[in-house]
Amino acid sequence: MAYGRKQKQTEKQRQVSFQATWNTLWRFSYNHFPQILPGVHPLLAPLIMFRLKRRGYSNCRVEVTGSGLVVHAVK
């Protein structure tokens, strides 16, 4: 029984929001880091990395967490 509850909690933490992913894709702010992006789909991480590198950021890193993405970068 405990396993079932833990699995449900993990599924709740990993809820991906289409709206959050869409907003991140088109309205991503490059002003401050680290940025926490809750509800964003993990497949967006390579695109974020690509855009950061094209804008001249170094030491870029995108971590996938249970609730979304965490973006680190240095200009």
C-alpha cells in the first residue's frame, strides 16, 4: 500500500503543464539565473541550452527536477 501512495505522489510532482511549456518556449527571460521553471516539459531543456549558447552565455546547465526545470547560466 505504501508503494502505491509514493507512486501517486511522484506522479503529482511530475505534472507537465502545456501552458507553462508554451510560455517558457516563447517568453523565456534571460535576465537572472538560476531560474526555476515549474511544470515545463523536460524535452525543452536542449532548446533552452541552444538559445543560451547562441546569446553568449557560458557555464550553462539545465537540471530536470520533479516539478520542472532549473536553468543556470553565466554571461
